[in-house]
Amino acid sequence: MLSVQTLQTVAERHGTPTYVYDLETISEKVKHLRQVLPNATLLYAVKANPSGAVLRHLASQGVGAEVITLGELERAVRAGIAKEKIILSGPRQDRELIGRALELNISHISLDSTSQWQGWQAVDAKGVYFYPRVNPALDPKTHEHLATGAAESKFGMTVAEAREVAEDLGQQLAGFHVHAGSQITEASVYDDIFSALTPLYETFKPKHLDIGGGFGVPGFPFEKFAEKVTAFANKFGLEVTIEPGRYLVAEAGVLLTKVLHIKQGALHHVIADAGMSDLLRPALYGATHPIRALKTTAHTLTVDVDGPLCENADRLGRDITLSEVAQGDLLVVEQAGAYGHTMSSNYASSLRPAEVTIQDDTIALARRRETVEDLFALEQ
């Protein structure tokens, strides 16, 4: 946990709201995954947190990247992530993105649809290896917005479609890719995944498996997961890739915000200077984040921690037990290192917050706070 003094110093130097990332915590998460699955290849899901400072740190740890857009691809390359450790996936893969991937010699591609495969057939993809993404049509036991492996989700192919694409791919078939969802908390979900994949591996005998990510934070049962993955990999002699995103960065980051106003009534409202334009997850799908006062007191209250915008959904947390606070006090929104700044916006002409990293007690500005001038920078 970042110290009170460190966070106080960040607020004094860089103001609020500000995202603060502890790079040493990210290193600990990488180490843990390598202990649990020592032979697996780690590809960081860049969408979780694309900060250049975070990506450079992961590159220094030898971690690769899973990217889904042109911007993420360019970020990963610019951060120094080895091109042979980058996989391009996701539903987009239009002509521009395919062209840039070929220019950069990206050789690992997850195919989300038969339509994507048709797009790749129209170019010279010699030396490129593909992973048809299988939709296992299961209940990943998570929020509907995060259930990418559900039958009605837009992601991946049916087993039958994956079989047809695999037949077309021939020697360019590297393996199959599955990403069942995000915030998965039960290892039993993988039983259904491996049941869906078994006939494909029995038929085509590829050498790789990309099992995706989506590990719940906190509390994912990594030991049980590793047992299931290892058993399947050993059965077919597979090299395994995993794509952690949230797991590597969520608990490494906090959102530092300041109390603007306090309202007492039917509900006790604490109005902060950070809200849904800074951290969208609570408004988007009811995500919960631990929230605490930076300096604690003996007296606590149950409050709603709200943002400054004119939206009822503009809340950071409901029914939060919080030390009694006053105007100007600092609040710490925890587990905010994933899908925080990357989903922030200029809604209501808000200014996106700063990003700061901490390593070896050194505070470094990774991204400055936006200014009013930035709001007009792209307007003609």
C-alpha cells in the first residue's frame, strides 16, 4: 500500500484527481504469474492500462502485449515491447490495422471472425500465424458486459466456424484462442472451455493455446486454474499463452481525489473532484472500488461518494463506510489501476487527470493533467 506521506506529496505536487501507479506492485504480480505458470508466455492486455510508463515497465520485465487497435499497437511498439511478443486480436482488424501489423512484422494474430480471415486472405500474410478465437458459449459467471464467452456475445467464432477456418489455415494455424470474460472468479468456468476446445485440438493438433485473461481482482483461484491449464497443455503437448490485464495493474493503482463538498440529508453525500469522467466503471457496470480517507479518524459514517457532474450515475461508491471527512480532505479510490484513466473522457468538458508512477520511493509524472487549452487542440 502506498504510504500516506507519498500520496500526500503526490497531491501537493500534482493536484487532484490523479492516478497513482506503484510499479513495484506490478512487478510482484508478474512474478506471481510466473510462479503459478512458469512455462506460460505473458502478454499484457494493453486495454487495461495503456500508460506509456506502465508499458515500458512491463517491457523491462519481458512481458509481451495483446493489442486490439492501431493505437494500442503503436503504444506497445513505442514502449519497447518486442514485436515477436505482440498478438493482435479483437473485432476490428480493418485494412488499415492489418496493413500496419504487416509493416511491423507482427506475426501472431487472433482471428475473431470468419470475416476477419477473409480480410487477411486478401493480403500477403506469409510468415503470419493465426489463432481462431473460439466462443465456448458458456456462462462465465460475471457481469453481462464482461461475459465475452457467452453465446450471445459479439466475440469469437462458434466451434464449427473455428473448425472451418482452421482447415483453411493449414500450416498457418498456431493454435486456438479463448477469452471467456473479465472478472472471472471461478476456476470451474475453464472445464467448459476445455470441453469445447478438446475436439479442435484432437483434430488439428496445433502446438499453442492462448487461454486469454480476465482473472478476477481480487481473489482469482490461480492454483486451481493452473492445474486445469497444465493438465490440458500436457495432454496435447501445448505451449500456453495467458493475457493478464486487470490482474497486473488494478491493485497497483489508486485514484487520488479531494473532497469538494459534504451534503447531509436522507443520504450523506461526499462530493469529490473525481467522478464518472475520471473513473467510469461504477457508472458503466456497477463496479465497486474500496474507498478510504487518506487520513483516518475514529468516527466513521456511511456515505455515498459522488462525483462533481450533473448525472445521478456520477458516483464513485455507494454506502461506503468512511472516516469522517471535511472539505479539502483526500480520498483514495483503490483497485483503480485498470480501466480507469484509459476509459476517462472529456464529458462535460472535464479535464482528464494526471498519471503518476512510484518506484523506489521516486515520484514521477507519467502524464500531465489536461488543461482547458487541450479541449480545443483538435477543433478547426
